[in-house]
Amino acid sequence: MWIFTKYGFLAIVQHNSMPDHFQVKSRTIEPLEILWPEDEIEIIGWADYRFRITMAKGQVIPVV
């Protein structure tokens, strides 16, 4: 699903091997840093959404 926030655009998808987790992705790092400041951001150099956080669905839903 796509989410538009005042901080930027996010793509949230079901994690392919962890059914109770989402992968939250962004093309820029700022929205992830602001919305989930305590979580580790993974950087994938070759991906279109380079910045991502994998987290339990229960952590994502209250924020969005």
C-alpha cells in the first residue's frame, strides 16, 4: 500500500518470508527517520526504494 505523509511517501508491503511483519520502504531516508527514529534503516543501493525498515505489523499500524 502507498502512504502519503507530511514527511514523504512510503510503500508498505507484506514481508515475503515473515507473515507478521511489514517492510516499510521509501525513496528518501527522512520519512523513516522521523516516523520510526528508534528502528534500524536498511539501505539497498540497487533498489528503487533504497531505504527500508522491517518491523512487526503492530509497530507500523499505530503510526500510519
